[in-house]
Amino acid sequence: MRIINYDKLMNFIRSNPQYEFRETEGTVELLFHAPPSEEEAAGTEDVNDEAGPMIIVLFTKRGDELVPREAWIERGGSRQRMSVDELDTWLEFVDMYT
């Protein structure tokens, strides 16, 4: 599990409209609106009116660091849990390029 600096993550997501965040004392909730698949974008796949998938990550804020606590993918009415370890590559990318 990778930990990330709060300011780095906030700088990264504030410049990208696909991200939203909510912050309460000690917790940051990150929402990522995933883009449509190639098939959906090309119109070659039947797409219903439901919104595309959203990845939600809860972080525990410790000082200036964020520790991933839990994550899941929501699509339509279903929710599929993710391992926070699956976020390591993305967090490493954010850390390197911000």
C-alpha cells in the first residue's frame, strides 16, 4: 500500500474534471468518473442511460499524508470492492508527475 502527499494528490485532481473530492476531518473521499470504453465512445456497443463507472477511494489523512483505506467501483446499482494495493501504480504516477 502506497502513501501519497496530500498536496500532490490535490494538485493532480484539481486540474482534472474527471475527479471530485470530499473532505471531512481525517478522511478524504476521491471520486473518479471513468471515461467511456472505446466501444461506448464509438457507438458500437449498446449503451443504456446509466452513468459510466465511478471509482471511489477513501483515504485516511495523517498530517500531510494520505493513506488509502478502502476503494470500490460503482456502476449502475452495483458496487465491486477493490484492493487498495491496486492503487499503487496510479499513486506512484501521481507522485512522480506532480
